Amino acid sequence: MKKIVFIVLLFGVAYYAKAQNTYDNLGQMLRIHNYIMGKGRIRGEIGFGTSQVTYKPLNDELIDFTRVTTTLALDFVPKPQDHFHIRTQLFFDLLDNEKAPPYLSNMYYQIGWYDWHNKSVSFGYENYGPNKFSDTSNWGDNLKQGFVFVSYNYDLLGDNSSLKLDDSSQIRISPLARYFYEYPNKFGVDVGGNHKVVLGTSARWSIAKKFYIEGAAYYYPDRNTVLPWDPDFTYGFGYFNWEAFRLNISYGNWIANRFSWNDKEMEHGFANGEFKVMFTWAL
């Protein structure tokens, strides 16, 4: 499977120079138009990601290794004029490590209404649990450890703002709420409890030319539900162009960051964030 994904990646890069600024999707390029191709209903990204993973398992032995993955993201929109999406991200490990922590996942998935417009509401279900290719028998149980969410987008910069350097410049604030029916224990193996609530606000500054910086802060009404990898805050930056046949580069640090007044249960810093190089595509 890794070889298949890698071949698809090479295929995409080979078409990069030809497709950029010429085609909106692969259907246009190949002159195929049907329900699947030529409509932009299915799009996504493919590329590489790397991060440094540091954690302590049950025996308190510090484990530190580099995770390198080929990443394939899919986004299916039944009606392109609407905002209902079915999304998944697949992670194929290129370096085998028997001591990988149980919370690492090979698959994320999301389903919901994702509206990118200003003053809009998004809602749905997302799952970032330990869905592993090596043990698919737990995927059904992991459904209960996903969360339902609601969020709201609000743009701060008007058309005449001095901070708008080009059409892509914007500062977006998005308050959000998440509810978990079930969550694991701190080792990511067994059930830890039920009914977990997370409140937060994210912010993204699209500076100019598709370059951005972003961050988020989270509040847990019940600190007893906080897991070692749950963050008090997250941050990232990079270049992102959603159009097909573009190369994007990003860095994101999404777990285990804690404010100084809260206990930090994992060895985690800037080096433990994820660097990604991704190629966008659309059918």
C-alpha cells in the first residue's frame, strides 16, 4: 500500500508544472466529465509529514523517535454549491517503530457542515482516535471517542483595512465547543471516562500571498478529563493554497502544549510539531 501511495504522489508531482494555472481539476486535464470527475466533488492532498514523537509508556521508559509518513487526504462534497463534507486523512508510516505510542493514528475522519464564509456556523463529527491499519477491529469502538462540535467564523478585517495586503489577507476568529461521549485513559488504551467538554477559540492570520500563522486556546471545564496529549494551546504557520495542483508547506504543533500554571505530562516542544509538504489535487 505504501508503494501505491508513493506512486500516486509521483504521478501528481509529474503533472504539477502542466496543471498549475491551467486546470481546476483532473477531469478538465483529461477531458473527462461525469459525476466523479470534472466537477470538483472529490479533492484532497498528498505528500509527506514528519514529526519527533516523545512519550513515556506504562514502564516510564522515555521513548523518542522520528515519525515519517506519506499522507493522503480526501474531501468529498456531494453538492459543490453546499458545505456538507466527508473527509478523511490516511497516514502510511515509512519508518517502522514497535514502540510507537498507542494514541498515534493511521486515519482521521470528519463529517459535517463546514462553511468557510464570514459569520457562518459549522458543525459535525470528527474522529482523531487511534485508528490503526494493524488493528482495524477497534475502529468501531473508536467511534465513541470522536467528538461532535460547533464553531463560528468571524473575520476582523474589512475591505479597506490597512492590514489587508492583498485579497488573501484576513484575521479570522473562530470560537468552538466540542463534546466527547467517551474518552480514553492517559495511556490511550482503555476507556477513561464519559462526557468530556472542551471549549476554545482559534485564530488564523492570513498575512499575504497565502502565507499564514495560526493558534488556538482551549478550556476544559473538568480538568479531570484532560489527557497528557490534550493541549491548552496550539500553533502553526505555513503557506496554503486550496486550489488544485499547488504545493503547500506547513508546520503545526497540535498536542500537549500547556500553560505554565498547568502540569505538563509529556516531553513536548517545538521539535515535536509536524512539518508537512503537500500537493493539492481535485478530480
